[in-house]
Amino acid sequence: MTKLKGLTLTVTIAVIATLLGMVVPVIGSAIFAIILGMVVNHFIRVSDSFTPGIKYSGKKILHYSIIVLGFTLSFQAIGEIGLRSLPIIISTLIGAFLVVYMVMKLLRLDTKLSILIGVGTAICGGSAIAATSPVIKARESQVAYAISTIFLFNIIAVFIFPPLGHLLHMSQTAFGYFGGTAINDTSSVVAATANYGGHALATGTIVKLTRTLMIVPVVLFFTYLTVKEEKERNHRVSIVQIFPWFIVWFVVASLTSTVLNFPPALINVFHHIALFLITIAMAGIGLTVDMKQFKQAGIKPVILGLLTWLVVIVISLIMMKYLQLF
């Protein structure tokens, strides 16, 4: 019962954000939820009695959203297209994190915020940020800023990628690989590839699903780093407590989807449930963010996001050329 008031608030914001996301799908419900949460937190004093439910939304429901997302990722659906995209995905992932490390040191940026921008750019936008943030113990303000930064480049990608594909004389299949490996968020991949053609959309979606699976090794890697850091500080570390068990259930959900071979209609249902849960979580995060923290972060994280994204685009094009995809 202690969580009920806060949960009611986050779910209400999520419903409004979902409706707004339907009207403006390029922005999406998650971004609307963060904005609405921040606005409510800034202009309306929320009673402390709402805090347990808000925290539950921003943490536990965030985990549940990633688990449900697993049901949308069938290994059978990935097939040949997904396997062929792996060299591109792995190359862009490595390139992205090298850039993040160098720019972070050069601009003296916050490490956790830089990591979140890196995973959001290299893997799958908000979902990757949502999966990584609890492992590295990121603050709500860092999560919100990272997602907002990624969103900026998602919007740009929807408009510039199709003309760029035509300029480079890409076939629909080639553009599907390009969009799937170089655009940050799934919704923007769908928007850009759908604009290019039906076959581009089908290819881009499969490639993006494959890229999303990179959440697993990346989250486990940062779990290892977190445990190592805690031990170096001579802190007691409980592997059971720090281990991201939601990632295990994410894998179980993916395997279940593969074995049972869920029909597209059911996978679509899971996709909408996962998206709504993420929207609730983002509402919870937005309700804990102070707008002043955004001003303090400044323009440097946006520069990091831009440079990382540009490197991902260039590596994707180089690898596609090497693999003779266009």
C-alpha cells in the first residue's frame, strides 16, 4: 500500500505520455514521460508519501521492462540477416566505447553519464540505458540526461538517413543494415527504414533486434567492473546483491520466445507492454530529476553523444563496404 500513491502517479503520467507518443511517434512515450515527470516535480510539490512508489517505478519496473523486452527477441527471427550484421554491430560497439573513453577524459565528463550515452548510442537507445543504469549505480538525473541526449540524435537520424541512403545509392537491403546498425533507438530505426521501403524496414528491424542482444554482454561487463571497483575500495561485495538478475531473466525470456516461436501478433503485444513499463519507469525517473541538474551538465555530454554517433555511422559504412553490402 505504501507504493500505491506513487505508482498511481507514474502510471497516470505514463498513460498521458503514451497518448502523446501516439500523436508524435518520432518523440515517443518514454521522452514524454521524462518531460512530464520533470515538469510535475518542478511546478508541483509532490508529497513524501509518493516517494516509495516513484522509486519502485524508477528501479523495479525498469527491470521488469527489460525482462518483458526479452520476449520480443526470438533467435529464430534473427536468422541470416542478423548473423551477417554481427561484424558491423561488434565493430561499432568497440568504436563507440573507444571514443567515449577518449572524449570523456578529454572533456573531463562524468564517467557514469558517459557510459550511459555510450551504451545508448552503440546498442539501442533507452533500453540499453535502462538496462545499464542500475548496474553502474547511475543517478536518475544521469539517466534522464543520457536518454534526452540520445533522443536528439534519434530525431536527426529520421530525417537525414533516408536522403543519405539515396545519395550513397543503397538498395533497400543495404539501407536496412545501415539504419539497423547506426541509428540509436528502435523507434527511429523503424521510422527511417519504413520511409525508405518495406524491405528496408524488415531488414532494419531484424538487424536492430540483433543489436539489442548486445545488452547482455555489455551489462555483464559493467557488472564485472563494478564488482572490481568495490573490491579495490575494500568494500564488502555481495555478488548475489550486485548481479543484474533481470538480465538473466531477459535471456530466459528470449529463449522462451525462441523455443515457443511466438507469433508476430503476440510479440507485438510484448513489445507494447515493455514500452509501457519503460514509460512508467521514465515517469518515475523524471519525477526525481531537478531541472537545475540539466543546466549543470551543460553541452559537453551532447558533444560526446554527437562524436560517438558520428563514429558509429562511419564504422557502419566502412564495414558495410568491406562486407560488400552496398
